[in-house]
Amino acid sequence: MAMASTSSSSLPIPLSTPSHDPSNKTQKVSLFTISPPPSPSLKTPSIRSRLSKLCQEGQPHLARQLFDSFPRPTTVICNTIIIGFICNSLPLEAILFYSKLKSSSLGTKFDSYTYSSTLKACAETRSLKIGKAIHCHLIRCLSNPSRIVYNSLLNMYSSCLSNVGCLSYFDYSKYDLVHKVFVTMRKRDVVAWNTMVSWYVKTGRYVEAIRLFRVMMKMGIKPSPVSFVNVFPAFSSAGDLKNAYVLYGMLAKMGSEYVNDLFVVSSVIFMFGELGHIDFARKVFDHCLEKNTEIWNTMIGGYVQNNFLVEGIDLFLKAVETEHTVLDDVTFLSALTAVSQLQCLDLAQQLHGFVIKNLAIFPMMIMNAIIVMYSRCNSVHTSFEVFEKMVERDVVSWNTMISAFIQNGMDDEGLMLVHEMQNQGCAIDSVTVTALLSAASNLRSQEIGKQTYAYILRHGIQFEGMDGYLIDMYAKCGLIRLSQRIFERSNVNNRDQATWNAMIAGYTQHGLVEAAFCYL
DNA sequence: CTAGGGTTAG
């Protein structure tokens, strides 16, 4: 949530944040805190302050109704409503309000505030088309867009384009709207650079992200704590350990404001964890005096990711014991994952009991993770007990339980559950398909294999490594010719290792050693 | 008015 301040407030909006609090770096509260204090001498508060008060109280719709009674609303009043919607997590309403104003005959002029806020709403709702339209509006209607409007444009394009799901197919170097906006900017502040760095990281261009960070510093722009949070993942993803340490050294020299920023601390821990330097991550963790839930989670998760499972559980227990430490779903998820990998039923039962005692509600994710845990600890029956007791199930729950059965040699139970899943109106997806293919292999069932393949074709299901699964399944079912056909149909230039391995293994299983040799 | 970290199935 963008609005969350560094303090761990449970409110989505820091309404109660006093304006004089020096630790409060969030500028966004200013809208509300600027409004005049409720003094008895003030008989009729200004219209704008009445509107912001309503928004502040979580009633942006009432503010909107009040707005409708004004014959000639000013720009500032319009902005108040738009921002009020956004602050109350109603970005779509903000966009709708903007478009109504745009097409109305009121003739209200928009300023930089209007555009930056509405663009934020577009970013949050990933509305690329509307964002583009607003981009056109502001080019036509805003004579002197502020730096912040450009920053909002960068953010809007970056948010809307990074979720298209076609990152690998999209040639960003040739057609990059974010970059296009960036180069048109005459003056670029640290926010613009940060947004660019984060955009390069999002699109997998880690080396370029690091380069951009360097260029920013060469231009004499002082990195902010956010700059570090944005660029650190580039070092871990690029596997650039040496420079990760160099940058950490630089961060340390920036002063306490940087080193003590909780976002910064957690991203440092995450980076060194990803790079496999978990001991250094732990040093940073221990050095941090005021730990929030996310810092604990990052450290525990780092241990689990690096297969330091006992250390992970240990730290989890330490978090449990530490006073004033709030555990959340993510903390439990990491612990559940650790126990799944330790495959220790005794621990699993203890953790399960602990979860039940400590959570008022049981999120689906936690329940799914518990199912996995019992299945890995060789207790599929307990998994199924948990599964059956669930009031609601999502596709992950079904897939988890189905895979649990099939991985534990209970293929028939898995297959029954696939039928049940469909009866309950949950559609088979690529994960269900992999489970079905495994079942077909396990049972050497040509029929299940062929049915599954037909389903894949009918529904146009595609996923990473699908050819390998299919080749393997047909080979196990004694249909090496069909394996061969899948192999030949698979993209010659883009064949991955798993596809090759499956084909070679298939030939070998069928005693076709010579054919296998051809591919070695 | 703009930018920020941790998460389950195969």
C-alpha cells in the first residue's frame, strides 16, 4: 500500500499522523493537515476543508455528493475529491470522477495536481488506455506541466506496462514508453531516476539499471533511500556480489537516515540473502535495532530460501518469543515452508497447532501451505483432513491437494479430486495439467495421457516446460512415437534443456540407445 | 500531487 508510512500503522491512511512529527516523511498527509484546525472562532469552514474532512473520515462519496451542489467548482475542489478517492483506495472512482469532469460543461480547468493524482489512479488500476488518454489531455490542456506530472507519467507507464505478462516477448529497447517520457524531460529529479531504475529492474534489465544508477550519481543527484531500495534487487538478480558490497559501503556512508530506514534494511537483507551471503544478511539484521515484521520476514525467508532450514525455524521461534513483534501470514508461510522442506512430521504438528492458536482467521494461503507441509512430511491423510475442513478453496488449494495425492502415489485419489474440482466449478489450469501428466506417467495410462493432451489443445493451455512433461509422459506410457512427435513439433530454436533431457531419457527407457545418442 | 521491502501449488 503506497500510503503506508514507515511506522507500522494498521490504518491504510495515516489520518492520525500529527503534522509536526519529524519522522513523518510522507508528503501525502499534507492535504489533510493543511486544513484549518477546528477552532470555535471559525463558524463556517471553507468548502474545501469540509470536503477534505469528509474524505479524511473515509466518506469520499459524501464529499462527492456535496460537490454536486456547487455550481462552479474550482480546480482545487476537484483535486480534493480526486485525491480523496485515491486516499480511500477508490482509484476507479477517481478516474470516473475525472472523466465526468472532463466531459462536463462546467469548464473546470485542470492543473498539475489534477493530472498527477489521476495518473496515480491509472497506475494503481493498471489502466493503460485511460492513462494514455490523460497523457494526451495534459499535452493539449496543460501549458506548463510540473516535474511531478512527468514523474507521474513515468510511474503510470511503468505500472501499466510491467504487468502485461509478455515481458520476454516485448522488445523494450525498441519500444519503451517509459524511457520515451524520461528522455523528453528537461529536468530529472531523484524520483524520476528512481522510477527509471525500478522500471529497468522490473523488465529484467539489471545491468542497465545499475548503469542508470551510476549515471544519476555522475549527474550530481544524491540518491535517496528509495534509490537504494530500487537498485539493490538489480545487484542480486545480476549476481553482482562485489558491487553489492561496494554499494552497501556507500549506503553506510550516507548516514543514519539511510541505514536506519526500515525499507532499506529489509532490501539489504533480501539482497545479501539472494546472493547467498546469508551470514552478512544476518549481521545487518542483528545490527538493526528496531525491527518490523517485514524485516523479520525477510531474514527468515532468506534462511529458508538458502536452505538454512533449522536457522530459519530458530529465527521464527525467536520472533515468537520477542516482545512487541507482530507475526503475520508471511512469517507463518516461511515457517511452514521450512518445515515442509525439513520433512519432520513432529515439527509439522507443532507448527500447525501454533498456527491455530495464533491466528484468528486462516487465510487461504496459510491453509494451502499447511496442506503442502503435511504432504511433504508423508502425511497426506492429514493434508486431506485439512483440505476437507476448508470452507473455501481456490485453484491453488485444489492443485495442492491433487498434487499431494499424486506425488505420494495416490494417483486415483488425485484423479477423483480433479473431477470434484471441476464439479465445483473450478477450472483446470496448467498446474493441474502437470499433475495429471504425472498421474498418467505413474499409472502408465495412455488414456489419461491422451485425454489430458486433448484438454491442453482444446483450452490452449501453455506453460514453461510443457513439452518436456508431455514427452516424458508418452515415453512412460509406452508411446515413444508420440514423444518423438511432440519433440519434433517443439520449437527447434528454442528447445530447452528439459525437453532434450526428456527425449533422451525416453529413448533410453525404450532401449533406443542409438537414437538417444543422436541427441547427446 | 510523484518513486520503496517479505508470500503458498508444479
